[in-house]
Amino acid sequence: MTPTLSVSRIALVGNPNCGKTALFNLLTGSRQKVANYAGVTVERKEGRLHAPSGRQYSVLDLPGAYSLNAASLDEAVTRDLIRGFYPGEAAPDLLVCVVDATNLRLHLRFVLELRALGKPMLVALNMMDAARKRGIAIDVAALQRELGVPVVETVAVRRHGARALVETLEAPMPEIPPAHAALDDDALHAEVRRLLAVAVTMPRRTAVIDDVLDRWLLHPVFGLLALGVVMFLIFQAVYAWATPLMDGIEAATTWLGTQAGARMPDGPLRSLLVDGIIAGTGGVIVFLPQILILFAFILALEESGYLPRAAFLLDRMMAAAGLSGRSFIPLLSSFACAVPGIMSTRSIQDPRDRLATILVAPLMTCSARLPVYTLLIGAFVPKKDVAGFNQQGLVLFGLYAAGIVSALAVAWTMKLWRRDKSEHPLLLELPSYRIPHLRDVGIGLWERAMIFLKRVGGIILSLTILLWFLLSFPGAPAGATGPAIDYSFAGHIGHWMTTVFAPIGFNWQICIALIPGMAAREVVVSSLATVYALSAGSDDAAAQALSPILQSQWSLATALSLLVWFIYAPQCVSTLATIKRETHSWKQTAFAAGYLFALAYLASLLTYQVAVALGAG
């Protein structure tokens, strides 16, 4: 009697762009959690699958890999976990190798590598709907017979697109004996060709719509124009679309602070709740809509298959600056947050290009800067249209553009210093164009919203309370004539720091806000809210929105200087810690912090002094 396999732990594995994560989302829905693998910065996604029979399965979404001969940290984690060698992780009971049914010529190679391990596995032919539309005929029975493992059809973007996969999991599955020897590269390619000849009929290698779109989107002129339009529209949308939601959150925060203050007696506890917790965390949560809109665009571009094409399109330009086309996706990810952007440089195989990308990634304008930019732009840039475009959105786009240009300039400078000036060819898989699926984009946004809110509820709340304490104690001595905040711990620190930052126009309130901002940039807004709430001359002034207070107390030169400071400043400790973990070098980490601080100070100094000279002081 054939022994059967008891399955409780399933690992989804496959090449990048095979729809593996979409299948994971379909199987697990919201029953998933995201963390990192122990000791590395590789993302770990695990979820629960509830089968119709009542059985539950633990499903792992492993990092994408092209081969078991690992060329990156992602592939190394996948290889070791599949083999059961990864510390702290049990080997999966079953491998589900997800392949793109429209690109079996590439994806079957990995299937053959996995089969040679002799582990229980099945093959999920994903995107079968797209394959049929292109006239690709796959003899599933023949492919299953030739591979010697179960093969099922899936369509990860349809509600019941994984039914055949779940039914196969529920049925008794035979153990798979290690009967297949590992093949060298030539033998692997030969076997793939044989399998295609036996089981696959393909009228053409690429889809007609892909060829038509690529003719324009990969054009050296029109393609760059299209990319510029896409990026411009993203930043316009971040500013324009989020306004109604931000207004609603701001109104709710103000109402909550008013209600809480009215029901509590004067004293430290009331000040902590109203001026510290509500004013601080509320001042950060209000920017969640903007951050999610930015993430939505990045996720949609990734799902559509456009991002690899943008990388290909920009390869020649980025090579001139000492980077490669592969640097584009990590740098674009850094617009959301530099930490995952730096982590995603693991896909860059050349160590020289990878290091250069890591060092310039912090110059991309991450979403944590958005609260500061929005606050200052709203206070000092008039809200009007210029040539049909939102003027505030144009300024925001200019700040993003300044970060991009600065990153290319820094990378070009690094290229001049290094000894090896050879260029490495870019090899990329260009997946078929796809319409982004709302469920996958929605799950991605939900995950990022939870990460942001956990930061608000964890590190930002803690720092806000700490800052409130520094601003509130010790109290003013008897007979003091100045505001109580001048006598506090934070007041002393802020006044001392102004000796360094006065030449760039920073007052002591800004200096205080920069300290907790080192943990998370967005904390600067909540810090300013707390500082000005506690230093306001009356309850009415404390109740005012932060924007009008800054508008009345800061000069335009100071606001411009702070905006420029945030283009460059290395204020996020998490970013520096990630650089250390990815480079394993304190020297490179210190270099990144040093050159970013120097750029920030010099650029802010130039901005402030020029603005003052022009009468903006």
C-alpha cells in the first residue's frame, strides 16, 4: 500500500513574478502575519488556510528564487528553508511550486531543480486564464506524467481560482521518492525543451498586447516621457486625493482633544493626555491617507508588471551615474520607506552596485518625510493652481525630484572614486502586463497601515510621552518670568543646540523636535505639536492647529531651510541600523551618516542664507 503524506505546513515557492504572493493572499486572506526571518532582514510571510474539510494548514510565502544555486540573500533563505537547514524554522511538509503558465520556458527549470531534492511537492500552473487567452494549450496530464509530481491549475486573481489546489491537498498524496538526479545547466535546458515539446503548444512566445505596449513604454524617448508622467501624477495624487480624509482625521483629533480636556482638571495628567498623547499621535495619524495613496501606486505598478520595464528603461541613465537598472526598484521602494528599499538591494548581484544603491537609498523621499513636507508646504505655500496643477503638489514633486537628482549625483561621485569602473549588463525578466487585483493591493495596504499604526502606537507614542516629560519637567522656579518650558530639560537641550543650528535658521523648538525625530522622521510633527502646545501663551493658542502657529512664528527662510534639511538628513536610526545589517560594516554606516549630515547642513545653510538675502527672513 502506498504511504500517504500528512500535510500541515506548506511552502509556496517559485520564480519572481509568478503570482505566488497573489496565490498566498487567495489562500490565506487576512489570516496572515509578516515578520523577518531570524538573523536577516528578509521578509517572512505566514498565513492560515482553512480548508472546506475543517483542516487547517500553515502556509509560507517564501522569497522568490530563480535557482537553488543562490545568488542573493533571498534565494539563500529559500534554499535553506526548503532543505530544512534554516535555524529556528521547521522544514515544510509540502512544496507548492508556483509557475507562470505563460512562461513555462523559464519557470520549469526551477521545478526540475526542486524535484531533484526528492521532497514532497506539487506544481501549481498559475495564470491559466492568461495562458488560454494567448492560445497556449497545456496538457496537464502529460506534464504531470513527465514530471512525476501532481500538477494543478490555478488562477490566483479569481475567487475560486485555487479550488483544484485545495482539493489536491485534501486528497491522500503519495510520498515522492528521491528518484530524480540533479541535472547540470545544459541538461536542465534540454529537459525543459523536451517537456515543452511534449505538453505545451504555444502559438507565440509573447502576448500581442505586451508587444504593443512595450513598443511605446520601452521606447528611449516616449518611454521616459511616460515614466515621468506616471511619477508626476503619483505625487499630485498624494497631495490632492488625501486632503478630504486628512481634514476628517484632523477634525476628529481636535474634537477628541477638546472633549478630553473639558472633562479633566488642570494638572500634569491632563497635559500628558491632551498636549502629549492626543496632540502628538494625532499629528502623525493625520498623514496616513497620503502614505497609503503612495503605497497604493507602488503596489499597483508592481502588480501590473511595469516596474521591471522602468528598471530596464532607466538602466543606461543609471549606469552613467554608477548604478544599474536593478537599482530602480529598491530606490522606488525607498519612496515608501528606506528600510525595505535597502533590504531589497539583495536582488542586485554585483556587490559594487549594491553598496552604491544602499548608500543613496536614504536620499529617496520616504513616506515618513511626508508629514513634515505637508505641514510646511501647507503653512507656507499658497493653495492655488499653476497651469492647471496644484501648486502645493508641484512643490512636493520638486522636493522628490531634488532627492532623486541628489542620489544620482552622489552615486556618480562614488563612481569616480572607485577603482573598478567596468559596467555589468542588466538581465531582467519582463513579466506579462497584468491588471492589478484589488484584493492583493488591498491586503498590501492593510499590512502597511498596520505597520504604520503600530509605529504610532509603539515607538511614536513612547517618544511623544518622553518628549512631554522633558518639556514639562522640571517646572519653572518661583518668581520665574519666562515660559515654563524654558526651564525644562528639553528647553536647556534645545537652547544649547541652537548654537550649532542657528546659522541654518533653526530655532530651539526645531532643535528639540530633531532629537526624537532620529527614531522616526514623522515624530518631528508630533514633537512640534507638543512643543508649541506646551509653550503656547494661552489655552486658545494651544488649541490652534500647528500650521497657523508655525506660519506666524517662523520665517519663510526657516521653513525652506527645514524642507531642504529633510531631503538629506540621516535622522532615521532604523535606516542606519539596516545599512549596518546589510553591509556588515560600521565604516560604511558611519560614512552614510556623515555624508548625509554634511549634505543636509550645507544645503540648508545655503538655502537659508540665500532666502534671507532675498528678503524671506
